Amino acid sequence: MTLQLEKGMSFKDYVETHKSIKFFFTGGKGGVGKTIAAAGIATYFANQGMKVLIASLNPVHSLTSLFDQDLTGGVIKPVHGIDNLDAIEVDIRDRIEAYKKQLADRLRWFLKWADIPVKATEFIDIAATNPAFEESAMFDATIDIMLEQGAKYDKIVFDCAAVANAVRLLGLNKIYGLWLQRMIKSRKEALSLRVKLSFRKEKAMEEIKKDPMMADLLSLNERIKKASSILGDPTKTAFFFVTLPLALPISVVQRFIEMVKGFNIAIGGVIVNGVLRRDVAEKGTEYMRNKYEEQKHYLEIIKERLGPLVRAVIPLYEREIIGVDMVRRVADDLASWTPEKGLLF
């Protein structure tokens, strides 16, 4: 029994027919092997001689543990043992502090002109406790990598957090865009009203030209436009979902595929991780044989509901995936799988 797939396309065929894609995102339920899949994708391209960057956007980073070397510090470092591959575990703590300082400066400026006797720190403390504050910082860091490192690398692979966070993160480009349009319009109206009500219109106009709030909004709007043009372009960006042959991870992938489509981000496909091989199960304990039989049921569900989207199957290995040798095995299995091999092997 192989559970062959119809009308599918392997990961290797997909990337060969979509060579222009530069940015790859991996997502899925927590614990399904998103980092493993991202490392496999990045290593595959690095093995082809391409210059590759893998970036962890997960607040709880795993690249250091996976590659078994120090990749901490929030800076780009070479992955020793794999030529052409660099890595970064994105650290947003400094960015959040910078956000707080910028917010404080802008609020003080605004409150001064509004003649409101309130301390800016009170507003900042409230804003900083909002979960969206950190997501915005991470989104900003993602944009920086795409815009600043995009020209330096042939491929950039993003290892996202759990899929709900990843979808919200990527969806910020659309939400930000709508919010910025309204904010810019509102700010223009406010500045226009200020000129009309001012006795010294020339002085008011000079101050408006230096308005830091409008400058920030316009600058951010330009960055969001650039990011949206990349994220929404199927020739540049693709999102790969990772699942285990289990009920909950499968349902999570099904649910969030439509959400990602709603943000105009191309679906690259689905990678099935942790599939127990028949020969391993037959040589193992009764528990392993039972797990193999249970696995068949869930792979049938994947075939029925996600079949055409499956790009690769990563087997369950005899030991934990740690170190560059094991990551190379993942890359090899990722590249060698074909729909003809099916989900069970």
C-alpha cells in the first residue's frame, strides 16, 4: 500500500518550475517540524550552489539546537558544515525598545501641540502590553530581511511560529496597508484644519512640512507597499504548510490554507513530516506496528483532503534530527520524494 497521489507535484519539481521564488515561509501547528522542514528547504538550495539565508521568526528559536551550533545573537551567521548557508535567529527585543522610544517621542510631540497634560509613558506602557506590539515588531524585522537581504541571497527561508501567529504576521501587510491609508488621510485632514485655524499660516505650513508623524506614516507606508508587492507575488513568495500524520495538525493546515489565500499569499504546498516507514514498523515493537496502522488512516485523510498539495514526505528517523548530517538527510529526502512513491513507503 503506497497511497499514491493524483495530480501532485514533488517539491523538487515545484521549485524547478517556480525558479523565480525567492522567499519561502514554513508554518503549521506547534511541534509538527516547521524548523526541520525550513532547514531541509534551505539546505536543498544551498546544495545546489545557491546562497541561502534561513531566518527564524519563532519567539522560541530552534535553529541553534537543530544545527547543533551557536546561531544566537540576532545576527546573521554562517552555518558551519553546509556551504552557502547562513542563518539568523531574529531578536526583536532591541526593535521593541526602539519602538517605545519612537512612540514616546511622537506622543510627547503630539501631546505638546494638543496641550494635553498627560505623561506619554502611560500610553506607552499600555501599547507595549498589547500582543500586536510584538507581532508588529516581528513583521517589521521580516520586512527588513526581505528588503535588505533580498539582493544578497538567492533564496531566503523563513521559519515561522505556530501557524496562527504566522498567518497574523503575514496578514499584517494587508491590515497595515488599510490602517496606514486611513491614518495618512486623517493626518492630512488634521494638518489642513490646523493651517485654516492658524493666525500665522506661513509658520504653520513650515511646521507641517516637518511633521514627524506624517513622515513616519509615509515612510512606513512605502515599506508596506514594497513588502505587499513581494508577499502577494506568487512568482516571488510561497508558503509551505507542515503537518504530521495526526488529526489535529491536518485540520489546522486545512483551516489556515484558506486564510493564507485570503491574504493573497501563494500556497507552495504541504510537507508531511514524521511518517513511519513500513520496514521500520515491521522490525519494531507491537506499539510501532500499531502506530503504523493508525498512521494509514491519517495519511488517507491527507490524500483525500490535501493530496494535490503534498510536495514531500519526510520519514520518521531512527534518531533525533540534530546536527548538519541529519539536516542533510532531511534535504535529500525532501528532494527525492515523488507523488509516485506515495505517502506510505
